[in-house]
Amino acid sequence: MLEKRHIDVTDRIVGKYVNDELNLYVENEPIGKMTVNEQGKSEYQLNNGYQYRDNKFYQHTDVTTGKDMKYTDCDNEEGWC
């Protein structure tokens, strides 16, 4: 069964500064940008599936819960072992 989760990825965020923007990455995957407005406050534009909240970055993802049943061909047992 799949369950929606919000995973804290804050400690995995890497920033690369390009053209007055800080491009944000998680494990080499671009997730968005950070800019600083005229008042000096950081603003985040994140891709779908990511969120910035309470000074942390979160990834929204589906995780498998419960028993992980798999189909396997086991000596004519009709596929389930």
C-alpha cells in the first residue's frame, strides 16, 4: 500500500549560485531556486513535490507501507510463495 509522506531533506540540500539566484538541488536533482527580495528576505520557488516550511525543506513522496508482497514464479505454485 502507498502512503503520502513529507520527508525532511534539509540536510541534503545543495545550493549553486548562478545569475543572482541560488539554484537548489537534492542529490543533483534540481528542486527550485532561492532569491532575496528588496527587503532582504529569502523567497523560494520550489518544483512540485517540494515545500519550504518552518526553516526546513520537505519532499512529498509516496512510500510503501505494510507487507511488501511480490509476484514470483515458484515451482508451479501459481506465482505466490
